[in-house]
Amino acid sequence: MRELAKIKKEREAEEQVHKAKANKMDERARRDEVAKGNPLLMGDESDLSLKRKWDDDTVFKNQARTAPKMKQRYINDSVRSDFHKKFLNKYVWVDGVAH
């Protein structure tokens, strides 16, 4: 029994040493990752500019947002009104194609 208890204690001690080494390595890896992730903490002063997308300097960005919407006009004929045309295009199917 004493020998079994002694073996258990040795295994626990080895396991604690192994856990301590693993924690130390994890801490070191985390510290290195934090240091490499922040360009201000790196010793290299040459590349501190932000990366830009290729279309940042274009004139034609976000054109779809500002495109004017077509106003609905009033027509006193229920068959030719904009609502009726839109309804037919949306819900009436002829030959498998919406018209």
C-alpha cells in the first residue's frame, strides 16, 4: 500500500510539473501573439501604415445607395397603373416566367 501511495504521489508530482510547463508555454505563446499582433509594440518602425482596400480611392463607391427611387405616378386607369403592372409582374406567371 505504501508503494502504491508513493507511485500515486510521484505521478501527481510529474503531472503538476507537466501542467506548469504547459501553462508557461501557453503564457509565452500568448504574450508573443499579443506582441506580434500590435504593430506599435514591434521594433520595426518602417511599416506603420494601415492597409487599404483597392477601391478606397475610387469616386464611384456606394452608388446604389444614393440612386434616386422612381416615384409612383398616378394614372386614373386601374389596368395601366404602376401598382397593377408591378402586381402582374410579381404574381402572374405565363409559361413559367413572370411577366
